[in-house]
Amino acid sequence: KIKLIFVGELGQSGYKTRIDNLIKQNDSRHIIITGFVDDIQYQNYMMAADIAVQLRCKSRVETSGAVLDCLANGLPTIVNSYATFNDYPEDVVMKIPQNPSIKDIIEALRVLVLDKNVRNLYAANGRQYIAKEHDIKIIAKQYADFINKIIYKNHNTNKTLFLKKVAR
């Protein structure tokens, strides 16, 4: 049995209106819009899900925490080819066109629903990607290295400027 669950707010956009109209026109027993959820509810929905769909438009080119959460939770994730979603490797997320049609979304879902091997491959690759590219220890070291580089560079620049002034 398949349920479509929108976790979080849909906002007050044309998108929300379109979703509301689609729900009214179809069997709404299989569609849920949660509205705002707290962290515990959010994690419960992550654990209950089998597949995630993350579509964006009008991004400010920020990284989607929701996509990272999906990957970390081993959810095969469908994304549209938009902004930073293009940075994910093809074997980590299933990419569909930037402005996908309903047919594009259905086809991607069909592949993941019907092929357990493909679903498991995306799930495993997503977890591996998070472990490799988003490990907190590695990121903390990268931040520390960057900060030390800036401090060292500024220290040397200030020292050089001071010595030039003294040498005059």
C-alpha cells in the first residue's frame, strides 16, 4: 500500500494550491499533509518512509538539509536537477529533470518501487556518501585548518607590514 506524505509546511504558494486541488480530485485517503512537525515527528516519518522525493525551485543555492537527512537515513531519494542537487553523484540520488512533469516523477517512483535492488543501491550509496563527504570530524578539521590558515596569513601580513614600517 502506498501513501504520499508531505512532511512539513507547503506554504501559501501556487504549489500548495495545486497540491490541494489534486488531493480534492483524487482519493485523498492515501495522501497526508502533516504541516509543521517537531524533530521527533520528523525523524519518525524518516524511519517510516521507503522513498523520498525532494523537489526544489527558486533556490538561493543553499544545501538542502532535508536531502542530507534522507541520505543519512538510507532513503532512496529522487531530486530534480536544480541548483545544488546537481552536485550529488548520479549513483547517490535519482535525478529527474529540473522542471519535472508528473510523468517524470511517476516513472522515477515506479523504478524505485518495483526494483528492490535499485532501491537498496541508492540507499547504500546515500549512506556511504554522507559518511564520506559529511563526516563531522572531517568537516570540523577542514574548518579549523581554514581558520588557522587565515589567522596565520593575517599574522604574517601584519608582521611584514610592521617590519616595512620599522625599516623606513
